[in-house]
Amino acid sequence: MSVSFRLKSFRPAVFLSAILLFLCFVSGACGQPSKDARVSRTSFFLNTVVTITLYGTDDDSLIEECFSLCRDYEAALSRTMEGSEIYNLNHRNTDTVSSETLALINTGLSYSALSGGAFDLTIGSCSSLWDFTGENLTVPEPAALSEALTHVGYEKLSVKGNQISFSDDQTMLDLGAIAKGYIADRIKDFLVENQVASATIDLGGNILCVGSKPDGSDFNIGIQKPFDPQGTPMLTVPVSGWSVVTSGIYERSFEKDGQFYHHILNPATGYPCDNNLLSVTVLSEHSTDGDALSTSCFSLGLTDGMALIDSLEDVYAIFITDDYEIHYSKGLPEHFPVTLYD
Ligand code: ADP
Ligand code: MG
């Protein structure tokens, strides 16, 4: 009797649904990702490794669209890619640019003026003579470099509407020192428009955070120990929503005939900046500013670069000198309690 009662009340469909529901709950396969979920993908654009990580999700479909943005911006802003807006401008195939490229050129002009020309977006005639990345690592002929130097100078550039004109026919633009920051900002806009609340955008050490970690805590961004072969961090800074951009001499560099050369050029000489800095990291809300300022400060050197940062609101910096001393701008340790490593 009791057996028949049990058999009557046993409903296989309900039982199976309950098991499935339990399995979904345990594995997070019902569209509800676990709280530690994240997706990360890496690709190569702008001569650099690009990694985008979305937190609190296991859906990576937006990342491919971020990579498409990188591809499109690179095709517009690259100095070397034939047919890009900057290439066409530099080769005088056109004098008109899109509104977005115009905005970036204007930002580049502002930082050129702000840094007194230590950052100069017209460094193109000099930077094109160097090769820090290819197989033919090149030190230019001194005569060619001094000739190229005569075409550098942001005051040779004027902007009227979407038209760009140069007072010197051989002046060339190079947006390499701000393009990655700008692209990171545009990727962040895209992710935020698509309801992403927690992400990191890493364009070759140019890092921009979207929000904080899913549990509300800060991201810990590592600042590399210069020349460390393992890329070990020397310190980490806790940030939410902000950008952390480093300009260092250890990534795009080479040695020839006992001489060390790196890719941040002094617009007064055309040669790599020769000061006691190994890297400058700038913390700012927008990555375009951080990218422009990290290059500007590197070129200005410790004293003038620090003075520039301290004169600006809501921007902080960490300078590492060749004795591996860490120098903080005013207020940095209070706003961003760093963790130091040996
Ligand atoms: P990274 O490209 O490693 O992030 P930066 O943001 O400092 O480093 O940019 C360096 C690039 O900017 C160089 O490869 C070159 O294209 C360009 N550049 C070099 N020196 C200067 C300068 N003084 N002002 C403006 N752009 C520069
Ligand atoms: Mg830069």
C-alpha cells in the first residue's frame, strides 16, 4: 500500500526539472555567471599587445567589437599605415581630416603647448628615421636627423575647421604618444554604452579601468620594475574607473655600439631623451590625458615634469629614476595608497 502511494506521487518531469535546476545553480550555466566570472582576450594592434578583460560575465562577444575599434582607429591614426588619415596628411594627399582625428590633433596641439614643446605631435620627420621595433633597428645618420629636426615644431601646424595646414611642407604628424590613450577612452565609452560595469582595457601598458571589481574593491594596477625580465611590479596602485599610463625607456629600445637608444625623443635634438628617468606613470580620469602627460613628463625630466603634474588638478604621477627611487607627485600616496614590492 505504501509502495503504491509513493509510485503515484512520483512525477519524473518534476524530478528531472529539479535536478536540472540544481545543476544549473551549481555550474552557473543558467545565464547567471558566478561572482568570480571574467573573460579576457588578447590581440595585437598599434604595434602592441592589447588585452581586454570583462569582469562578472562569461560573455566575450563585446571584446571582438573592441578589437574592431582598435583596427578602425589604427587605420585612421597610424603614421606608417598607407592610406591612414595621418599618412595622407603627412604625404599631403589631403588637407582634411575626420572630426575625431581633428579632435585628437587639437588635443595633441594643447599638450605640445602645455609642455612647452617637450611633447610635440610634429615629431614625425624625426621619429620616421628611427626604428625601435622592426628587424632593422636603426640609428639615423646625424646629418639626416638634424635636417629632419628643422621640420619639427607644433607652431608650424594650423587648424581651420577640419582643414590642417603646415607652414613647412615636410612637417609630419606622429600621434604615437597619445593615440593609445585616446583609443582606450573610446573603448571604455563603447563598453559603458553596452552596460559593462567592470572591465580593464590594457593597450600595451596603457591601462584604463571601467568601474571597480564586481565586489566593489579597486583594481590593483602593477607598475613594472624597469628592465625586469619577468615584468615584476615594483609597486601596485589601487584604482577604480581611472587610467594608469606608463612611458618607459625599457620597452622600445635597443643597444648599438655600446650605446642605449629608446623611443621617447627629445624634440630639441631628435635623439632619445637623455635624463635620469626610467619611467613615468600618470594617473588620470581619461587615458588620452595620461598618455600625453606621461610622454610630456618623460621628455621634461623629473623636476619640470613633476612641476607640470603638480600644477594640474586631478592628475597624479609616479616617476622612477635610474637609481630605482620612486618619486610621487603631490597627494598621490594619500589618494592612491600604493603597495611596494622588493
Ligand atoms: P608608448 O608608445 O610606449 O606607450 P609613449 O606614449 O611615450 O610610449 O609614446 C612614444 C611614441 O610617441 C614614440 O614611439 C613616437 O611615435 C612618439 N614620440 C616620441 N617622442 C615624442 C615626443 N617628444 N613628443 C611626441 N611624441 C613623441
Ligand atoms: Mg604617451
